[in-house]
Amino acid sequence: MIPPVHHAMTCEDVEHVLWLFLDDELDAPRRESVRRHLAECDACRGYFSFHRVFRRDIARVSQPIDVEALRARIVRALEAEGYVDPSSHSIPSER
Ligand SMILES: [Zn+2]
């Protein structure tokens, strides 16, 4: 539940809207309330930092695929299945 605008946010309130805050989907007054609470509350600031980092990691994962890493993963999978000689570390060339 999103708390009313003119309302000093409690830790619980901040917890409820934190994802919206991180997504920048809160309206300005609520964003300001969250910011004010974070400035005064160590517990919520810690919680917020954790989630911000967590989100950044998610964003990194959803970035364009690293083709080399993907290829390496496929090669490993093929090796595990016995299709590729583990000592060669390459995909058999196309015929
Ligand atoms: Zn708090």
C-alpha cells in the first residue's frame, strides 16, 4: 500500500515503496518523503543501498548477451555431454 502524500513515512512505509522509488515511479512528493526518511534513518538507508546494488546487478545481467561467454558456456555444456574433446576447448569447425 502506498501511504498518503502528507505523511511522515515510517520504516514500513519506505519498505513498501522502495521498489517504486528505485524505479523512479513515485510521484515527487512521495519521492521526497522517502528521501527525507532515508536521510534520517540508518536502517532504511542500509536497506536501500542493498537493493540499489541488487538492482544494478540485475540490470547488468539483462544487458546484451556476451557472445564469447555464451559460446564458452555452450562448449562446456557440449563437453559435459561428450560432444567436444575437453582438451581442444573449441567448437568443431563448420563443414
Ligand atoms: Zn527507516
